[in-house]
Amino acid sequence: MPSRRAKRIALKALRLAISYIVLIVMAAWSVLPLYYIIMTSFSNVGTLVSLTISTLIPKHITLEAYEKLLTGRFIPSIRVPNFPLWVLHSIELAAATALFSVALAMLAGYALSRLDMPAKKSLATFVYIITFLPVTATTVPLYLLFARLHLLNYVGLVLAYTPGTAVFAAFLAKLSIDAIPPDYEEAAMIDGLSRFGAFVRIVFRMAAPVVALTALLGFLGAYMDYATAYAFIGSNSNAWTAMLGLWYLAGLFNYASAPAYNIFAAGAVLMGIPLMALFLVSQRMMTRAYSSLAGIK
């Protein structure tokens, strides 16, 4: 008996040790890219070829890459530091996209959930199928369409970004609104609110987690986009976003056209600050959104 019990304890300890080892390896594998980018941004490594294992633990910490990004005028025609201006453009585009995505997605989700219309189930299924299409596949058609409309600018970019988020979010909004009892809206309309007023003051507030999720998805998609922004803005450096600016800076500091990797890494770190702040602010709301959607049958 004691030997069997000892074997069970030893086997349990072995399984626990293996589990911890696997988790530690997975955690290190997940954190390593982030650590790698941050450490590279504080180094003076200029090319990807010159990176070595020792670069992961730099002997000398320097802020040269950040100083160049925050104060540099890389494009002579722009009279202000370039990179902060490009980040501001990205934030403006992302915020506008998030706002329009929320409005369109919630209205579409409400219509699919509450209104009686012909072929509503077929339309909901079609919306669900569209969510599987990659957004990048629409870049060329959108470019050709907006070129005819003379909207290859920020307005066109926002209009191009919005459907990509709104279509997916409309399906989530429908699921969330389905879980809200219609009695609340009916009681509000009996008290004198219109249907739209009940939607704004009752449904919109009760579906706040999905609203926050939609805003976050819309902001993230527009903020991190490269292909559509490049197609619409092109060589107009005054209107570049941060992603386009980083693409330009990647080859600016090395005459052999190899990426200036510390500059690129510093830009990636600076671009991540608004995203980190947004995630921290909306973390609780995101948890509620995922929990509410997971509980919908």
C-alpha cells in the first residue's frame, strides 16, 4: 500500500511538473516577441542582419531611435515632426471608424433582431457568411469604386473601413439584442418614447459590452491597416498614417535598403501605447461582452 501511494504521489508530481514546464515554455514563447521588439528599440542595431542573440540583452541602452522618431523631420515638406503627426492621423481615422462602425452595426443588429421584414433569416445568414470573407480581399474593388467617386482620402478610408467591422459586429449585436427582453422597449414606448428613443436609451445601454467590443474592433482594424491606407493615400506623405510612415522609415536609415530595425521597433512600441491604453480602459467591458455572447443560445 505505501508503495502504491508513493507511486501515485510521484506520478501526480511528475504530471504537475510537466504541466508547469509546458506552461512556462508557452509563456516565454508568447512574451519573447514583445521583449525582443522592446529591447531592439533601445539598442543601436540598425539592420536586421546585424541582430544576434546577444542583442536580446543589450549592454548599452539608448533612446536614439525614440528621439529620431519623435523629433525627426524625415520628409522636408512637412514642417512638424513626422511620426507624431502620422500617429495622430491613425488615431483620427481609427476613432471615426469606430464611431461609424458602432452606429451601423447596432442599427443593423437591431433591425435583424426586432423588426419584421421579408427574408430576415436569409439576410441574417448572409451577414453571417460575409464575416468569413477576408477584408484585404476587398481592397482593390474598394479602390476602384472610391476612385470613381473621387474619395481617395480620409473620408473614403473611413467609409471603406466601416463595413469590414460593422458586418461582423452586426451579427454580434443581433445576438446580444436577442437576449434583451422586448418588454423593456414596449414599456418605454408606452411611457412616450419613440422606437428610436427606446433603442437609444434602453437597448443601446443594455448592449453596452457589444458596443464597446465593436468600437474596439473598428479602432484596431483601422489603426493597424496598411494595404487599404496605402491604396487610398499612396505617396501623399502629408496624409500618411503611422503604418505607412513606418514602412517608409524602415528603409530610410540604411542606404543598402535594409530595414533600420531599431527605428522600426521603436515605432512599433510607440504605436502600441494607444492600443494598450484602450485595452486597459475597456478590459472590464470586453469581459462582459464575451461573457454575454457566450451565454446566448
